[in-house]
Amino acid sequence: MPGRKEQTMKRAKNATLVFCLFIVYCVLLSQGLKASAVSAFFGALAAVPLTVHLYRRLLPLPPEKDAGDRGPRQRVRRDAVDAEPECVPGRVDGRVGHAD
């Protein structure tokens, strides 16, 4: 199944990126802030989920192209009952029919 393989590759890529982020935080905390090894480890352990959460919150994932057989959802306005359809055959500039 090609979908399953793509999903597995996507999860592997995300796990690798999180691991690399963890290593970067460990290096930054230990070298940049001169923290001990244990402090840098636990600081990175706390910072990675926070960073991932903020990243997903500020930059949400775009909708998937293969989200299913359904098309994009149409938004229903509150005044949809009273509103006229936007596309009516034969309607030109708010008038029905031709005004020649």
C-alpha cells in the first residue's frame, strides 16, 4: 500500500527532526548557557515538546490533498436561508434575462 509507506516515511522524518532539535537544544544549553550535562539534557527534554507545540500552533499543517473522497467543505453563512444564490443561469448584473 503506497499510503502506508508514505505515512511511515513521514513519521520517520518527523521523529528524526525532533531528535535533531533535541541535540541542538542540548548543545545550545550546555555550550551557550554553560549548563551542566544533566541540566542541558532535562532542559532540552522540556524545550522540544514546547517548540513542537508552538510550531504547530503558529504554523498549522496545510490540508492534505488525499484527505478522502469528499471535496472541500463549503461554508454556510448564517443568512444562507435569506441569501440569493451567487451563480444563477441567465442572471446578469442582478437582473434576470437579457436587457438589450
